[in-house]
Amino acid sequence: QVQLVESGGGVVQPGRSLRLSCAASGFTFSNYGMHWVRQAPAKGLEWVALTWYDGSHKYYADSVKGRFIISRDNSKNTLYLQMNSLRAEDTAVYYCARDSVDYSYTLDVWGQGTTVTVSS
Amino acid sequence: QSALTQPRSVSGSPGQSVTISCTGTSNDIGTYNYVSWYQHHPGKAPKLMISDVSKRPSGVPDRFSGSKSGNTASLTISGLQADDEVDYYCSSYAGSYTWVFGGGTKVTVL
């Protein structure tokens, strides 16, 4: 079945870096754009970044622009989020999500998330 | 990229209907008919319930319906069931390949 599994979360000090991964299965990964979305404790969801199906175009929320890098390896069916210069406000559950081809501008399949805690 | 505004909670008795509002601006909901709604059990993957304002993906019960007027979108759950007691989030495309989400609404079945 269609599945997304995030990994790589953990506790990291402010200013340090962390890389998240999202392993995709059950669909042709290289045909889909992919997103990262996060949810800080007791807060709503926040869109973080998008990469096109081939990695040729990338878009970021203002809150992470210049610090985070979204990338993908279609040969490994894996999406990445390189997070640099981490701040306390980056503490959140990070979800990867698939950009739908059936519906416009819709994230149609999500993973269960991986938790990132930025703390000294 | 301001968040969409949702009520923190709504409640209803089994069998009744509840409506969750999602208010944005002319930069997102007011311009684009790309509003989605997600059901989210904490610790699990969010589930797409409504896309493109009012389209129901396969497998979503027709008790769930979506609409939009101006800068506000709405999700209505008819025939409320105990299983519906969970968090719901709205989302809208905001142009230039960016998205905004709401703060989430907890539905309580009385």
C-alpha cells in the first residue's frame, strides 16, 4: 500500500544541523512532488517546503528559507530535509506528504511524522 | 504566509451535524479553489477528507462535505459519530507554490 515513513528526528542543540528522511513505497515516487509539513507542540500545521517530482524546483516557507534544504533521491525513493542553524522554534513533528496528481494543489498522502526537539 | 483561522473546538451530539469554519484572506482561500481538509489522530498520519473545496476522495464517507464563500471555507460533518471525535485541519494553496494551514479544530461528540 502507499506509505511514507519519516526518520532522523531527535534532540539537537540550537545552531546545529539535522537531516530528516522520508522513505516512500507503494507508488512511483519519481512521478510525484513531495512536501514537508511540521507541527509545533500545541500548534497547528505549518507548510515547510516542496520539491517537484524531479527535484528541479524547490519552494520554502519564509520561516525556513535559507536554513532548510529539501532534496530527493528518486533512485532510493527517499525525500530529505536538511535542517541547518536550528532554532528552538523549529521544535516540531515533521511530516512528509505527497503532492496529489488527482487533485490540484493537494497533499494527499502523509507519513506519521518524526519529532525534532531543539534544546540546549 | 499567515495561518488560517479555525475555531479551537466544536461539539455535537451523535447524529447531529457540526460545521467547522476556516477563515483566510484574499491571498489564499479568497482567490484559490484549492482548499483541503484533513482528519488527524495525534501520533498518526493526517488523512485527506476533502480537496478542491468540496471533492471527496474515494473512501471518505459522504457525511463529510466542504464549501466555500469568500475568504471562508467550511467542513460539515453530518450524522456525527463517535469515530469523528478527532482533530481537523484546513489548508489552502496560497500562490507561488506555498500553502497555509489552519490551527486545527477538535471535534467533540457529546
